[in-house]
Amino acid sequence: GIARDFRKHLQNLGLLEPATAAASSEPQHVETGQTTTIEKVVHMVSSVAQYPTGKPYLFGRDPLPEPKVPFDDFWNWTKAQAQNASRLPKILQRIQTHTASADTHNTEPVPVLLWPQYRSGIQTAENLHLGQNGVGESPFLDMVNNISDFSNEDLVWIADPGWGWAWKGWCEALANATKTTIVERYNAGVNTRWPIFIVDFTDGAGRQRCLEAESLVGKDIVFYSARSIAKSRGFDDKVNWVKFGHTVNNSADYGYLKDVPKSVRGEKDYFHTPLVVRTDTIQELQHVLRTKHEMELWDPIEELARPLDVTHMWPLGNPQFVSVTQRHAKFRRRVSELLSQFGTELGWKTSFEVKGHGARMGRRGVESTYLEGMLKTKIMVVSQRDHWEDHYRLLEALVSGACVFTDFMYGLPAGLQNGTSLILYTSPQDLKDLIQYYLTHDDERIAMAKKGRYVAMAHHRSWHRMEEVVHVHQMSTCANSKHAKCPYMVHANETYA
């Protein structure tokens, strides 16, 4: 409430535009109780993204002017060039020759412009944790913030639509920016085609095609990826349990948005890009381990004395004034109810307390209480929202060294396997029986937790995901690392150096 009122007050004074009220900066390490809520809000508001001129960027209401074309019929010429295979950008040829197993130490990084963040600043948690941090951390990607600098013709764009704006308007803005850049590249004497990677980290499984942008640079070099690959997930009140829906295939049965013509549906594959282990989470985990347990990230934290049997960080009932959002949370409440019932019946030591901040603030930063809570539990149960898959807590739980139980998901991050690195539960009885089994088989539980933590740290950091987007596969691997403690590091340069 304080945060909302403060933002509203600044808006009334004309000092803050509504579209930029939720902007945030890079999260900093914060000791529990060190920074008050209002101080955090002041910090968020004071770091709203600015133009270089100091003018706030109002995405969707502040379009670029129509570029002045070099000659008549320029756009027809441009679209013809977009179909010319001989004008394929050289960077694509270089990317396509890379292999995951090759010695990559002499590989030059690919220059990347994050659109539209280069101009607007960070607007969402995914802009921060995947876009900025992932590209900034990777030794194989190089952040570029000047859209008009063509000194390196190999520049690629990663475009993130996760703004809360309608897809149609976002695609129109992307096409507008593409047209402006094409004119600038033509005038600079460089290839007017360059790769655009559209990454969709939003909740829904709906698919879009930015056809105008494709027509300008060539549909063969506009690539799509998506976080969600499940459709029709939802809570069934009749059975008081979640329906898992079904997975979407790379074909015309995608849940395309209505403005995508049927004639082009099924033409494109959408690469799966689930959420990641956040760098700020690992930085705070390292701090907690060092100060509370005298351990390092590479130590066997799975073997810590863990006084709690089962933790599910979702409040029982429907309490007011908690930091989590209760929308789409029937399943999460149901899981807490069941675990409370099973715990009473079987004598489990359980916890349902929300640790740290939830919702927007929890996605922008991390607190030590959150990680301490996971380090104290043998089994960490996580549950997804009613209508979509994937959330940060799955991988956060894995890196804590707890044995992780999650409800079934089609989009399980690559490398994780049911019964080997985590447990997928599909019913109340399944949840009860599996927890009881692993609470009485310590060696199996700890071995599974170790495998889960390794997969999360070795394959699902922010830079891994961004390397997959551009290079198709991960480049910063432990196979290419000279560090004996890989992958248990905070930053990519530590792991790969």
C-alpha cells in the first residue's frame, strides 16, 4: 500500500508516468531488515529508465518517426532483398558453425542489442534477469546499447515482448524500429538484413508472428522462442485438483493469436526457453552459506542438518496482507491444505510461511530469509499457478540443495528427470506417498538433491538461456571450463575463466 500510494503521489505531481511506475534497477544484496519497504520504493522510482535526453520512454505512445527513404520504392526493394539468399548475414554462418563440444575459448562474442530495453531500460523481471544479466554475463555475447553503431555488422537483436502491451502493438513497434534501422544501415553501406530473435517469457502459450518485421529482414532470419509450451492447464473445482492440459507441438496446432493468419501458422518452430537460476539468487545464497554455515557454493550443502521435513511456501487458507498474489492460486492453496493434513497424520515437521517478498518485489530482488528457509528443509514442495507452467521457484529450490517436488509439467527444464533429479507429483496420494518414502530414505533423497542442483547450476543460468537463443546451444559449459569448481560459481566469468 505504501508503494502504491507513493507511486500515485509522484504521478499526480507529474514526476512519474504510469507506464514507467513499475520500473526497477539491478537488485543489490540486502541484509534482512537492512532496507525498509519505502526505501526500496524510493530506489525503484529514482531509477526509472530514461532517454539519453532525460525524457521518460513511453513504449507504445512514443513511436519513432517514419524514416526518410533513400529512393522511391525503397520498401519494395527492401522486401525483395529480404528474400535474397545471397545476402544472408555473415553472423548466421558463423553461429551455425559453432558446436557445443568444440573448444570455444577463441570464439569472438556476438554483439547483441536488447530491443527495446536499450532505449527504455528495464521494465520487467525477465528484462533484468534474462536479457540484461544473461547477455551481460556470457563471454560469447556482447551487450551493445547503440542501435546505430554499425562498426560491427554482425549485430543481432534480441526482442522481448514481455511488457504487458498487446502483441499487435508490440509487433508494430518492432517493425517501426526495424524500418528505421534498415534505412540507417543502407546509408552506412552495410547489409540491410540481420537476425532478430524474439523471446517470449510471458505466462501464456499463445503464439504470435511479427509478419511485417519478417517481411523487412526475411522470415528465415526472424527466430522465435517461448517459455510456455502447455495449453489448457487449469484448476478443476469438481475434483479439487489441477488439470495439466496438454503440450503444444511445433505445428499448426499452436495456440496462435487471432491476428496471425491461418495461412502462415505452422511455418515456424518455437524454441523452448524456460526461466532460469537468477544470478542475484546465487549471490545471496553464497552470502548466506558463508555467514551462516561457513560453507561455499561447491560444498555438499545437501547434507546440511535440515530440521524441517517439508516446506511449501504458500500460506494456509486465504490470509490477507501477505506478499503473494492470490490470483490463479487455487492449486497452491490446495497443496498447502493437503501437506498440512498429511503432516499432522504422519508427524512431519512442516512450514507454509512465506519467506521474503512475493510478487513483483520478489521477482526483482532476493532476501536471505527466503534462501535460509529452503536451506532448513529436507523436501521443498513447489506448485505452479493454475493456468500456466514454469516459475522461478522451481530452480531456486533446486539450487538450495533440498530435494524438490513439483507438480507435473510438460515444460520441465532440459536435463531434469523425474525420479533422478527431482520428483513430479500428479495427485494428492502421489504427493503423500512419495514424500513419506523419501523422508525415510535419506541417501536416495540427498543423492537426488545433488543431481538436481548440478543440473540447475550447470545448464540453467541466465547466460545459458541467452546463449541458447543466439547460438542454439549452450557455449559456457563445464566441459570448456578450466575451473575445478564449475558449475558452482556466482558469475559466468568465474566459471569459464
